[in-house]
Amino acid sequence: MRARRSLSLLGAAGLATTAAIGAAPAQAAPAAPAYVALGDSYSSLPADATVGPTQQERSCGRSTRNYPKLVATSLGLAPKALRDNTCGGAKTQDAFTSQRAGSAETGYYRAAPQLDGITPATRLVTISLGGNDGDLYSSILESCAVGPLSAAARCTDDQRTRPARLSDDAVTARLAQITASNERIIRAVRERSPLARILVVGYPSVFAGDRTCGAIAPFRSVSIPWMRSVLTERLNRAVQRAAVTERAEYIDMEPASRGHELCSAQPWINGVDNDPRAAEMHPFPEEGEAVATAVTAAARASGPRL
């Protein structure tokens, strides 16, 4: 938030002189965005094939075809009417504080707090945050992977097969904090724009049953049910609880993504393979298109015109 500059005596004199001799009309301030999108990499949709051209977009892994941009196009919004703040690696705290985004490969960028850009004129806000809190997503992927010759079972319902940071109590506490943090974000959005539609977007279904395949070779079938229960079912319930408590709308992406999990015939999620269409263990464009369809339908169903 920028501090207002006080008008100095010199500045006041200059303005008076300019007015006396006739000044050119001042340029209008840029219009406030009608739609602001908050989210992590499952919203920014990192992909080498579609990453945006600016340093901010490269560092955040922000695709030119992610769901906020598709929604804005479907709703007929001008490009400047969208403020796409989604950024890979974002946690709920990054709604309020700046984020050092990127890597040595992409370059680094200091991304502004994701709530930036929301004003009383904003009419639609989407939120999809929480999976990175407490390094939930990355710690599960790192801890549950095994080498090809390993016989040890990891990440089952038996917490003895998991590190302490993924114990039952640790995961439960982390999910409770994700709920509380999303509640805080929703309240902050409402304070900035009381009339905005707030759509909290859930995560897609990543794993199916106990199915594994070459795309996710580091993960054993015995690990998949527990990983799925946390990264899809429990994470989404944590996010949904925040939406219900704060009277925001929840977009449930689990039903639409069933049948498109990893190892399915038409997966919406990339595995551990290098693919220009999606980063490892991240959504393909088809998932972003499905989210855009759901968000657009919800936005058109009721509420103020954008």
C-alpha cells in the first residue's frame, strides 16, 4: 500500500502557476482490476511451453493459459481488468507479504502480496492456496518417494512408516492451520472489496486408489492411499471449511477430475517426467481448462456483472 505524499509548498505553487497558464488534462488513473486471482502453482500452471514472457511470470511459473486468464477471456474482460497474482511456491502467508519467487534457473522476483490489487471496485476474487503451507505438498512427495531397489514401505496409514513431520498429529495440525489461514484471507478480501464474489477453488484429484505406474515410479502402491487422503481429500476439506465458515463459495474440483488422476488414460496431472506442457507433479492445461469452466459457470450464475 502506497503512502500518500503530502503536497509541498513548492508543489502547490507549481500547480497554481500551471493552472493559471492552462495545463494539459491529467491522464486518468488505471482502472482497478475487476478480477483478482490468488493462488499457488496449481493455479499459475507452470509449463515451459506456455510460461509468460516477463521475469515475474517466469519466476512465478505463470502460464499464459492458466485458469485466471481463461476465466477473464470467457467473461469478456479486458486484459487490464485481470490481476493474476498466482505464483508457484506461494503459501497462504504470501497473500499478506511479498514472496521471493523463482529459482536459479528461472531467475528470482520479489512478488507483491497477493491481496494487492483488490479494491472496492473488484467484483471477482478466486483463492486457491494452502497446499504449500508447512511444506505439506513438497514434504509428502520427498518423504514418500523410494528408490527402485528399496523394499521399505513408506507413507502408509501406519505413521511409523512416515517421518515425524508427517505424523498423524503433525498433519492434522497443519491442515487446521490451512483452514485458519484461508479464513483470514477471505476476511481480508471482504474488507477490501465488500461486494466482490469470493470463489475458493479446491485442488484436483491427483492419485487414484492405490494405482501406480511409470509416471510416478518413485511412489509405491502401498503409499498411494495415504498420499491421496492428505493431498486431495483432507486438504480440500480444510480449504472448504474455511469457505463455509466465512460464507464464501467453494469450487469443488474433485468430481470433475476423477478419472483423470495420475496413471489414468487421460491424466490431468503430469508425473515425474519432463514435459513442456506441465512441471513435474503439476497440472496439464486440461486441468486448468476444467477449473476455468467451473469458475466461469459459478461467476455467471449470480452476482454482480464484471
